[in-house]
Amino acid sequence: MKKLDLKIFIEEYTVNELPEADKDLFSKAKQACEQAYAPYSNFYVGAAILLENGTIVLGNNQENAAYPSGMCAERTAIYATGANHRGQKIIAIAVAACKGTDYTFIPVAPCGACRQAMLEYESKQDQLIRLILQSGDNACYIIPSISTLLPLQFTRKNLLG
């Protein structure tokens, strides 16, 4: 038997410590929360994607009375990017969340399905995607790549050999 020790390294910043481009992207993710459709969970999530040409694509969670039919903010944004900005590489994704419409922001991390969807785009573009996650009301985590969140990955290499 062999034991493996998997570790990830995350940097935490206050919002004021962020470089201006990250601060702007993070602010856009927070704004995207305001457009979320979350009447059932009252959990509002926004995502903002920065493309290599400077375009920012927004997404937010969209719920449905038939729960599995809804969509998370991260996948809404990443699929909109794929559909409308083909060929543009994703530089970074920021995610913010709040409970209720008072917009007090809370820590958030992408679900497994969103991690897998974001990993697909990182793999497809063969370039790392930075992730900026809400870690408190005035703080965030910077994660250097989506693959950091999925150390044991399922990618096209598993299917194609």
C-alpha cells in the first residue's frame, strides 16, 4: 500500500490587496449575484469570466421548480463564454455568493459539476485559468488553476488515450 498526500495552495487576500483587474472582476461577480434567479434556495451566486481580449462574461445561478433543471452561476458563465466567444481563452473566473437579497457576501466554492465544467475549458485551451473565490465579506481566495481543485482529474485524455 502507498499513501498519497495531496495538498493545494491557496492565497487569501483582502479585496483592497487585489490587483485592479482582479478587483474589477470580483466586483462584477458580486454584481452578477443581483441578477440571479434563486426563489427556492435564496442563495445568490454570481460569476465573472475574464477573456484574453479583456471581455468580461457574467453568469448567475438560475433555479427551477424542478430542482435538477437549474444551473449554477459558474456553468452559466462558462457555457455562455463557449457559445459566444469561441476561440477566446479564459484568463480568470471570479465567483461570489450571498444568502438573501441583503447582499452580505459569504464564502463559496464551486460544486463538483462546475469544477468539472471549468476543468474542461482549462484543458481545452491548454492554459491555466485562475480562480478568485469569495472567502469572506471583504476577502477572497486566489487559486492558480482549476486543476488545483481537482487533483484527480477526468479529462479528454481519459477518453482519447
